Amino acid sequence: MEQLLLALAKAAIAERFGGAPIDKEAYYRGDARLRERRAVFVTLKQAGRLRGCIGSLTPHRSLLEDVIANARAAAFSDPRFRPLEADEWPQTQIELSLLSLPYAIEYRDEADLRTKVRPRVDGVILELGGRRATFLPSVWEELETFELFFAHLCAKAGLEQGCLVRHPQISLYQSQKII
């Protein structure tokens, strides 16, 4: 299944550059699990650097449709980057993160939160005042400490670095990394 998902993400992007159209029914016949509602993030990298990352936090369409839509969005619609061009495509690596269902956690304060969030295991969704941001579990590889991880997550949400003192809603999820 993992290789099938990677092939699907590659085909979704390659189709925009003149590749063969995706035969969704053939994919569904190849693995019925593609019909399940699942959430996936698609991350694109070039020479180890982020080139696009778009995904779904909760399942709202089939896994097949989510991979296709998020692969194309990561390549062509991530607002942080210009759309991927055909000459960049051969140097682009794809990584998928198949997400579990997020679950809200209760915590008293920052010290209590530290005991509930597992670095390198948990992805985190932070919500406060109508703002929301997430980091996949793989982000712990770059932002290794609790302080650094949450400072950047608060900033990503458009909040001040110390936003944990305002007690935002925190939800956790895990992901299966596919490369």
C-alpha cells in the first residue's frame, strides 16, 4: 500500500506536466483501502529543503482523493512557494504522512502539557482565538525541544511565541511516514 500511495502522489503531480491521466478505478481495484476516509499530508522536498506541504487534518474524502488533492496542492498551491515547474520535478522528493484521528487533550498548565506531548511521536494542533496551526511529528526532528517546537507552532498560528500561557486548545495525532 505504501508504494501505491507514493506512486499515486507522483502520478497526480506528473499529470500536470503531461503525464498519463490517473485511472482512479484502476487504483481502487488495486487496493480497496483507498476508498477509506483518511487524512494525509503531502510534503515535497528538494535537496532536503521544504518545497511544499499541504494536507488534511481530519478525514473528509477517500484516501485516494486526499492523496491526489494534497499532492497537487503541495506542488502548485502552497502559498509559501511558487508553483512547481516541470524542470524542478525530477529533483523533487515526496513524503506522505498518513494521519490518525486527532484527539483533544486536557492540561492544567505548560508543565502538565509537557507530560502529555510525546516528542517525535505526536503531531500537534494548536487552536486559539480563531487561529490554528499544526506541526507533523516529523517537525520534532528540526525543532527538537518542547520550547522551540511550541514557539514556532505559536508563530505559525500567527500568535506570540509564549502563547501557551493563554491556554490554547491542543489536539494530538500520530502519523505513518511514507517515503
